Amino acid sequence: MILFLLPFTLYSQTNRGVFGFYDKHDRRQFFAICELQTLSGIAHGLEQTVTYHYSHFKADYPNINDNFFNPAISWKNKYKDNDPSKGAKFFGSTSLLVFTTDFKHLMDFCTDVPNYICIALPLFVNHGRLKWYQIVSRALVATAVREIGFNVVYKIYQ
């Protein structure tokens, strides 16, 4: 994969290549996006693992707190005395701050926030200098990196 992508990163003064790097800052930004997407993929893999393969996860980590990690139980952490009829445990525990209540929601948060940053960052920094094919190629690589991070974690617990 790396050997396949290497020629796309090379460019001359007139041809900026498929990725369209304008300078060192632009290249660093792209690699930061790839790193954030890797973290997003890993968090998504952990969230899916805990949600759909909790018994495998628990077998590897037998001492973890089920009240925080087991989604069959932990979803109630956002409510007073773990009872949905009593309402929210604290301000935002069922909405804005739900990621503080259990592992599944924490991993959802760690999946989404890097994605939002990766979307917003180029909009504010590149000022519309990228051509459509450069945007597409960067998006494809970032997506591939995210999926690699996801699959590395998720496949372990299947």
C-alpha cells in the first residue's frame, strides 16, 4: 500500500501531485489528519468490540468494571441510581456529557471528534486552493487509514 501511494506524494513546482501539497505546513496537516483518522478508527473498533463482542473483550480483560464497560449494563449510568424513570444523573448526562457515563459513549465521542476536526481543519487552512481530485485523494487516504485502525482493533475480538 505504501509503495502504491508513494508516487502520488511526489510533485514538482508546477505539478503538485494528486494530494496537492503546497508546503510543509500543508503536508503536516495532511499527516495530522491521517493520525486523527487512525485514532478515530481505533476508537470505533473498540466501541464495536465492546458492543458486539463484549464476552471476548471481557475474557482478555477480566478485571474491568462491568458497570462502565458492559453496554448491557452501563447505558443506565446516565440516570440517577441507574433508573431511567428518575431522570438524568447530572446536567448533560443524557445528552452533551453522555460520553462521561460509559465506555461505549466515550468511544463514540473519540470516534466523532477527530472526524469533525478533520473536516473543519482543511476548510480553514487551505482557503480553497485544493482541486477536486486533490480533495478526493486526501479523503480516500484518510478513510483508508481510519478503516485500517478500525480493522486492526475490531478483528482482534471477533
